[in-house]
Amino acid sequence: MTKAGPVPLALTQGDPAGIGPDIALAAWRERKSALLSPFVYIGDPGVLAERAALLGIDAPIRECDVKHAIGLFADVLPVLPVAAGCTVQAGRPDSASATGTIGAIETAVELTLAGRTSAVVTCPIAKSVLYDAGFAFPGHTEFLADLAARALGDPVTPVMMIAGPELRTVPVTIHIPLKDVPAALTEDLVYETAIITARDLQSRFGIAAPRLALSGLNPHAGEDGALGAEDAAVIAPAIARLRAEGVDVVGPLPADTMFHKAARDAYDVAICMYHDQALIPAKALGFDDGVNVTLGLPFIRTSPDHGTAFSLAGTGKARASSLIAALRMAADMASEGHDHGRA
């Protein structure tokens, strides 16, 4: 069994009307065959019990403090209760549930920073539902960074990485419109994203000398300026700074030629300039078992690499493979030899 240390993983419910409860139940049901380390589900136990009944899953649910979760995990699904805030129907999102969704995330972060849980694993949220309730962040990643910054008293720069069996990718810019990417892309942002990625691949993943490949922004990485100036003016200087600090990095590379098998074998992570440039190849190669990892935080955070899938909630058709991969990766990152902390 993968080691997670003497404390459990913290698994948040996500949007309770989505497939978060479904895949959490399925993951617990597969805990032995999937060699899962113990986790505590943070969310509404009533919603979880109703979903289990709807799906016909025999999962005894026990409300408990996190300190008892490891001892209970083999026989029951341990739950640290956080009320959903409304009556929840599978597949029918309601902004009234936002308080519970956010509260579960806040609780998981607080517990993990205190060392009472070893990592934060988040089930999917629906940002549009949270926006209707006044949620002020572009997404999960930015909210987690804000929670970390408030706890530490220092700014935190989050870096999203999508990790699958065949490919790891990192987008430099994330949840912004494509038309805004060129203005948002700066030398400092490219450099900082890459240096955080390199450091966390060392400390969290045990890769002694990470190999980074940076994509260009424009077709053909700008074609010597004929197709755009950003590759030479922004990305290349960031690469020069990284090399000066001893980072093994190549680029800027044409994005259309850096994801075939031979190209992937030459690097440990692809740093891409915008959201879809990174996520399309990652999801194409590992949709069912890709994991969303947030680097740059003072705690470990992983998540399934998919959304709430409201249309699948309560139907029994949702697959738990990505959540299982996220739970296993979080446990691996938290295990001895991988989690060395951050300076």
C-alpha cells in the first residue's frame, strides 16, 4: 500500500450536486484493489449517504474526527461533516451549496497546514455555481493560493500541472481569455512558473535534475519574428535566466512538434504558454487517469483532471479512475523521500 504517513489524506466533496460524491464512494469501494491510502471525506454526510443509496453502493459512512480516520478506513468511509447548505439533488447545481463547497476546501487546507492531514485532494467544483454566490477567484487553483497566502502571511504563486502516465504539462497563463494571453505573458511570469515547477519536481516528485521543455507562444515559435515577437522577446530571455541558474531547459519549441513520443522522452515536463496549449495534449494522452497538481503551495494538492459532470451525477456512469490517480499521487508525494518541504 502506498504510504501517506501517520495522518490521512483530506478529500473535499467538490460540488455536491456533481460527481464528487459518486467518485469518492467509488474510490473508497476500490480502496483495497487500488491500494489506496486512507482518506477522510470532508463534506455533507447526508448527501453522501443519499448518493450511495441512489447508486446502490454499500458504503458504511461514519462521522469522525480526522485522528480516527486511519483506524476506521478499512471498514467505513470516514467523514468530517461540513453541511452542504441546501437540499442537494444529483445533477442539479444550486448556488446555495457554495458555502459548503468552499467550507470543505477551507477545512482541508487548514487541516493539512496543521499537519493533521497529509495532503489536500479536491473533487471538482463548478466555478459558475460559485460565481453566482459571489466567489471572487477564477478557479480552485487561485483560491488555494489565497488560502495559503493568508495562512502564511506571504504571497504564494500557484502553478497548475496536469500529470499523467505519459506527459506532464504546465500552463504559464491559466484561466484567462486567449486574447489576453500575449499581454499577460511576461519574462518574469515564464521564469517564475518554470523555476517553481523545477523545484517542486525535485522536492515533491524526487526528480533530481528535472528536464524542462518550454513551448513557444506563436506558430513555429514565432518563425524568427515573422509570426510574432513574444517568443524571442519574452520566452527566450526567461530561458536564458533559467539556464544561468543551472536549470536543464530547452525552447522555445514549436508546440505542434513537442508532444509526440520521441519528443516527450526528452523532457520531464512541458511548460506551455496558455491553458489549452497545455491541457489538450495532457487530456488527449491521459483523460481517464490524468491528475491536476498545484505546485508552489506550502502543502500538497491534487485533483481529478475533469469537471463536475452534472449529467452523470447519480447515474452510476461516472468513472473514479482520475480521482484514484489523484489520491495515489497525493499519497506518493506525501510519503517519505518525496515530501521534503519548501524553503
